[in-house]
Amino acid sequence: MNKMSERRLTKTAQEYLTKSDEERIECCGKDFWIHYHASTKLIELLDYKFNEPKQMRREGLLIYGDYANGKTAILKKFYDLHKTSLETLNDKGEHVFEIPIIYFQAPTIPDEGRLYSLILDELCVPHKPTEKVMEKARLVVHYLEKLNTKMMLIDEIHSSLRGNLNKQRSFIDTLKQLSNKLSLSIVLAGTKEAHSALSIGGETASRFPSLELPRWSNDKKFRSFLGTYESCLPLKEASNLALDQQLVDILYNQSEGLIGRTVNLLKKAAVNAIKSKREKIIIDDIVYLPTL
């Protein structure tokens, strides 16, 4: 068995080594934030947009890519970095309550009323779901301005870009109007379907320039990610994921280069390693779904 001092484990993983199998299994199932090249560059871009000065025509952003490829994790990480803080001070040094950023999943149909309700929910504004759309719109504009909201993160936007084309255009126009009226930065995230839908109109495409979050390649960056993720797992033996090419290849093939599937595979493999008492991940542990 490797000496604990020789292991490159995070502080949390190191602490969990002395805990019970059940506690370590629970730890393996948690989400860990792992910095990697694409996520770092994207968060830097979002940070730039978040801190842009107010302007008449605020440019948004569309982040698109395959399912389970890290879009949601990046948006939630950025949201956590900038969400509400009661420590905000105004020019007079007084504590003020602000909601500088909100995050929510797009409605499943291109419906303005549902969009306004989702925004009001995130702003913690009481309202009736059956309220007239115009009244909801008034509340949204009033409270976004009052709470000094600077950025809106809308995930799964492809859900709102299906069906009736006129309703789709009206839905996107609503977002553009909110952005114009409040100098609000709106970031959308979705699949390639969303990219196709927003690329139809030239003006819309220019308001929401698109950035693709690609799948991983089986290369040094992928191996580095595996090595970093292993350091978060409270296993008593080293699996050497980044150094064992067979393990790298099967993880890559099973995940199809999708970061979400890679993480799920690693979580399940770590649990298998603990339950088997081997305490390290081997090829047999890397199974996405069991054979029935």
C-alpha cells in the first residue's frame, strides 16, 4: 500500500481516508470542481462580460455543445462566484441587498409568461403564475433594476427554441429587449440545436455570438483532468489514472469524450474500488451501465 504522505490528494480526500467505507462512498458521489483549460477560459470570458460597463447594446453569449459536456457545471460555478452577498456596500457605506446574477433553466416552450415567472422566482419576488404577462414584465424590469442584476444565465435554452417559429422569435426578442432596457448581459447555454436556431437570423446571431464547448480529445489535457480528479477521491491506493494508458483509453471510449459521462464513470468506479476492498480503480470498475 502506498504511504499516505506520497499521495497527491486534496485536503478533503486526505481527511476522508480515515473515515468509514460508507462515508468515503458518499464523498465519491459528490461533485468536485476541477479546473481545466476550456472551463478556465470560459469563466474568464464570463467574468469580463459580468464586469463590462453599462452600454446601450449589450452583447450576450451562447455557449453550446453536446449534452453532458460541462456547460451547466461551468454556469453554476460562475453563478456561485458572483451570487448574492449581504456584504455589498453602497456609496454611503451602507449594507444593501443585491442580486447581481441569476441562473435558471429555460422554460420548455417559448412562452414569455413562463420566462417572466422564472426570473421573478430567482429574484424572490412574490407573484401569481396566472398574472397577466404585461404585469409580470413590469415586475421583472422593476426588480432587475432595483436589485442591480447585471447578468442572467439561462441554461437549456434549446428547450425554448422548438415549435412555432413566431413564438421563438418573440421569446428571443423579449430577451433582447430586457438586455437593452437594463444593460443586462444575457448568457445562454444549450445544445447544437440552439446554435442552429439562433443562427437563422443575422441580428440575433450578432447579439448572441456563439462559442462551442467541444468534446475532449484523448490527449494530455484529458489525462491531466483524470489525474486531478483522482486526487479528489478518498481511495487508499493510487490508481494512477493519468499514467495507465489502458485506463485512459477505456475511460475515454466509455465517456465518448463527454466530461459529464467521464465524471459519472469515475464516481461509480471509485465506489466499486471501495466496495471491492481493492482501494484503487481498475479496468473492470469502469462500467457506465451494468450487464443485465
